Amino acid sequence: MKKLRTLLAMLSAAAMAIPTAGTAALAAEESSSSGVEQMVAEMTTQEKIEQMIMLSLRPWSDGSDGTTSVTSLNDELTQFIQAHNFAGICLFADNIQTTDQSVKLTNEIQQAALSSRCGIPMLISADQEGGSIYRLGTGTPTCGNMALGAANDPALAFENAKIIGSEIKAVGINTDLAPVLDVNNNPSNPVINVRSFSSDPDIVSQMGTQYIKGLQSEGVITTCKHFPGHGDTATDSHVGLPLINKSYDEIKALELKPYTEEVLNSTDMIMTAHIQFPQIETGTYISTSSGEKVSLPATLSKTMITGILRNDLGYDGVVTTDSMMMDAIQKNFDNVDAAVLAINADVDIMLEPMYVQNSEDIAKMEKYVADIAKRVEDGEISAESIDKSVTRILTMKQNRGVLDYEAPSTENAMKIVGSAENREKALQIAEKGVTLVKNDDDILPLKLNDNSRVAYFYPYANVENTIHFALDRLKKDGLVPDTVTADCILLRNHDASEFEENIKNSDVVILAYEMYSAANLDKNNEARGWQAKFADDLIELAHANGKKVIFLSANIPYDVARFQSADAIVAAYCANGMNALPVDGQENPAYGVNYPAALITILGGNSPTGKLPVDVYGVNDKSEYTDEILYGTGYGLSYASAPEETDTTSDTTVTATAETNETTSETSNTTEITAAANNTATSTTSPAIQSGDNSDSPKTGDSGVATPIAFIAAVSGAAFAVRKRKH
């Protein structure tokens, strides 16, 4: 088997080395195909089933109290991999903490796989989507999909994905569980939101296509997710079983639109969603927890996978499930029954069917494989379908060079992962997405004079460094005087009234706000209303003292409708913080680029060109969304001119090249800010502020007061009208 795998790798390399479709290339391709078939034929049934499973390395317990993150394979895990033929392993943030450690771990995994009987290298994967979902502890998180959608330039999506691909490939991760192709048309979506490019399926498709190409340009396997679409749910499948009550025609008009022929022909894998579509899949299962009938989710639906994805859309690549440990599956389905349903639906890989965290779990996994093999023996699963799936997986591994394993170089990885070049590119891309939503009296960009003082309020301690980063950069570039200071104020667990003196002694107030769910808009929400209450009180207090307030929507942009009383509103689309300022010449922890990009824009170092990639709905006096579209997709102001009239239908056009960022904003349309009376030299964190953490971000929230929405308002001289939400 190992000799055959080596020969197969050589044939695959030969085929890729011959660019023409001549007889030599064709012969190499045919030999590779027959080689895959022979590999499958030499496997036992259990080995084939194992090749359809992707494990994870969750924290390990050796029987003593507590668990330990798996940053290196212990003897038991090494022997477990050597004894089996698993398709791959999915890594999480606690597995890949530093660059050199990550290289060592991935190589340990592959060496263990190579020493197994089958000797087949693994798919080593991670959810390195960029933005809010990233795993490499010292990598470049990038700005995330919604910021890319706001920039609306597919060339930037390619460059963004290329950064991600170069870094994960450098440490030995050959598979990215990305991009997200969900259309986020539901503002109450608790799990996708900024992970989506847009509420416009055409933007999602165009950006996703280039994202795929960017990853593949670095030799990384791609995974489009979550088929057929997770954008119109109000339930997180990690903690529940979502339901979308739409017909096939309805999902073809929205959810399925990003799955174009180009996407289907280019992506290596497609990941399924654990979502019920009862109008499409009528099959049911008795929930193991409630005892009630539930519709089969897309992951387990033959109608959805075979009927729609395979037959109607013509996709014949690898299909993987989302994690089978999510509550949507675990709390409703027996794990072996779920495997049978998935395989019979024509799913190829079962991702994380159970956790392997101790010796007992290893025994459970081995029994799980044996139980599925028994179902094959009993005829509940056809052997032919197993062979077909394993053939798809091995063919993909062959085509992407996985079978021809070469250990990653630590020296090379250290040059690439989190490099100054990558992080600078990521910041520039993030700047392209920054969106100016409101700008009363052209307060932005701020023009700061000597000794000007900014009061910067933020919800979590890891945000403070973002303004230091932005100011340091702008001072170095000569765009902000060296004597400008920031009064950094952690707002959590405080009342706005405590900071009236800070406001009086400042020239302008910047309020950073992190929305993670609709509950964050309700100031009366006991658990999640603290940001909204503070924001309402702060804006009122600042205005009472004659100060302007810039509202920085750091995460989900639907909060911009809630805080219309702010003088200016800027959207950034991802709230990753910055635990420490980066130091030149050393390995630095990953940090977010969206906060710095937004602050640089506010302070005059970048002219905003981003446009809202989603429809933003109005908010009523109960802090609930209405059906009125307050700001439509494509809306955005600039410093140089009023916004263009935009159509909020799904006819958005996308250019293939990045716009230049030429602007006269640094000298025009600025509000000059003089140093406040009583403000002396340097600024530091207010002595009343205690250091805090962001332990409940992104799970704790905010709230707010109502803003009338049935109106036509003038913003910087340009009118915008309220429109009805499309159902």
C-alpha cells in the first residue's frame, strides 16, 4: 500500500508537470486513477470508513484532574493514528499556538499517518476563515468576509485568501474549511453574520470565487460552506437544530445562488449545514433528546445532497459534514444512525463524529467505526457508496499533492506566518472595507491639532491598544501631531456619568461598540444590555457638554440603525482586538486589523470607500428590527463627496480590480479640533478605569433606545429613504 501511494504521488507530480493535454499527461492521469482504485481495493472495510472520518485534537485528559491542550502528539495519540487510516485531523486555536510548535505538530501527525498500514498522508484542516474565525495564534487573521464584501472588490478577496493560504500551508495545514458562502439576509443570525460576504448572493458568489482561487494559488484545499445556506437562521446549529421553512424554488433564488458552475467546478470540498428544510426534505427522525419528530437536516438528507447538490447542481467533488459534535446532531441523532444517514445521502467525510480526549474515547471511536462497518455488512450502507467516497477523497488528495508529503520548514514558516508584509497587506485590505454611514457637519475626518485629546471608550480591555497602534502609525507618517493624546476608557462595569470630566477634557469622543446578537440592541436586556445603556448615556452626556460623538460599529453592522443620535458612524465589520502592540523583529500574537483600519480612517489616514454589504433594518422602540430598510446594500458615504444613489436590489456590480484610494480628505471637509481647555500634555488611561477582560465577548451584549425610522433624512447633504424589507 505504501509503495503504491509513493508511486501514485510520483504519477500525480508527473501529470501536473506536463501542462499540455498530450498522450504523456493523459497516460499519467489514467495511471493515477487506476492507482487510486487499487489503493481502495487493498483497504479493509474499516480502513475505508476511517478514510471517511476527520478527527479533532480536543484538550486531552490522562485521568488526572483537568485537561491539557494538544500542542504535540502524546504516545497514545501517536499510536492511535498509526493503528488506523483516518482521512484527516481538524486543528483548533489551542492546537496551533505558535509557529514553530504548529510546524512540529503537523509533521508529527503526518509521520504517524505515514507509519500506519495504509501510509496515507492526512488532510490537516483548520477553520482559518479570516476575521472573527481564525486559528493560527501568531498568524494574520485578516479582516473577515463582511469587510471584504464592503470593499466589494474580488481582487482583494483573492489577495486576502492568498495571505491565509500562504500562512497555513507554511505550518503544514493543507486544508482550509473556508470560504463561507452563506448569504446573511437575516439580521438576527447569531452565528454567520460577519462571516458572510453579504446579503446579496451575487456579491457572495463573486467574492467567494476569488477566495477559492486565492487559497488554491497557495496549494491549499478549499471547502465552501455551509450548503445549502446558513444565512437565514436565527438559531446557531452549535446549540440547536435550525429550521428554514423555504421551498426549493425559494432557496434557488437566494441560498443556492452563490453555488455557481464556476464555484462548483473549482472548490475541492463542500461542507453541509445542520439545518432542517422541511419543505424540501420530508424525511424525519425521532429526536433522541425530545422524543419528537425532527426533519432530517441537510447533512443527513439524501434529497439535499444527492438530489440537489449532486444531481441538480452537478457537483461530484468531496462533501464533508460540519462538526457532528454540534448540538444540532448530538442532541437529536444516535451517532451511528447519523453516520448511516450521512453516507447514504452521499456525504464523503464525517467531521469530528466524536471527541477523542482520553483512552476511553479512543475505544469509543474504534467501536464507532466497527459499528458502521457492521451496518455495511448488514446492507444498510452499500459497499459501493463507501468505495465511491473513498475514491473521491484519495483523488482529491492526489490532485492537491497531499499524497506527496513534504515536511514543512520551520525556518520558512517563521518568515511567512504573521509577517510584517502580510499584516500590512491585511490592514490595507481592511481599510478598503471601512464604511462611513453617517457624517453630520462633515465631522470626519478629524483634523487634530497640537495637544488635541481624544476620549476613546471601548467595551473590552483588548481594544485599548488599537488606538495606540493607529495614532503611532499616523504620527510616524506625519498625519497627526506628536502631541495628540488618547484618554483610553474601558466602559464595561461602569456608568457613563463617571466619565463626565474625561468628556469635558477631550475634544471629541469615539465610542467603540461590539454587537454580537440582536439582544445587544436592548438596553433593558439584563445580560447583554450594558453596552447599549452606556452608549445611550454617553452620547447624551457628550452632547450636553458640547462634544461630538463618533460611533464605531466594530462588529455586526446592524447596530448603526440603533445609534442614530451619534454625530458620525463608521462600520468596521470585525471586532478582533489587540492584546499587545506588535514589536518589529519578533513573533507577535495575532491581532485584528479592522479596529486599526477604522480608527485610521476616523483620524484622517484613510478615505472610506466601503459600502454596506448588507441591508440594515430600522429598530423600533423595543429595540427590535422592523421591516423597513434604513440603509440599503451599497450605501456608503465618502469624505470627498456625497454618496451615489444606490439600488438596494441584488443587481450589485463588482469590479475586478481594487480602487485606488486617492482623496483630498486630509485637507477638505474636515472639522478642526482644538485642544480642550484644561488639557495638558500626555494622556493615559483614566485612573478610574480598572483593567478588565473580554470573557463574555462575543456572548454578552448591549441595548438601546428607539430611533424613529419612517422618515427621509439628510446626511451630509444626501438624502436616503426608508424602504420595505424584502421577504
